[in-house]
Amino acid sequence: MNFTPKQQAVLLALTTEWQTPMQIAGHLPNEWGNPSYVNELLKELMCEGLVQANPVVLGLYRLTTDGMARKALELGENQ
């Protein structure tokens, strides 16, 4: 998958810890930091298997194993 700059920014802001869209938005440039917009990007990344939604507590997200690998790849390409 080729990421848009916004998808890439959300991927790089995510960790393996559960986070809300508001927390993720706090790591993005202000023009991209709208939590509802972050939700849309999270859904796209979930479809790719890179992000997992918490099955018990709604509104929490984290990277999957594939997401961690892709984030590492993205970080390597940006160096």
C-alpha cells in the first residue's frame, strides 16, 4: 500500500499502546489534527490490517504486528 502523507503521519504517530484519536491527533500537524479526520484515517489503516481497535473499550486504537513492521519500514525510508 502506498500511503498518503496523512496516512503515513497517523501510522508514525501510533504505538503499541492503546490511544484515542485525540491523543493521536496531538502528534500531527494542526491542520491534520482533527480527531474525526484521524478516525477516517484509522479506519483506512484498519482495513489494511495495520491498526487494531480495542474490542472492549470503544475509541482506542493501536498498531498491530504488521503495523509495527510497516512503521519500522517507513522510519527506515525516512532516514
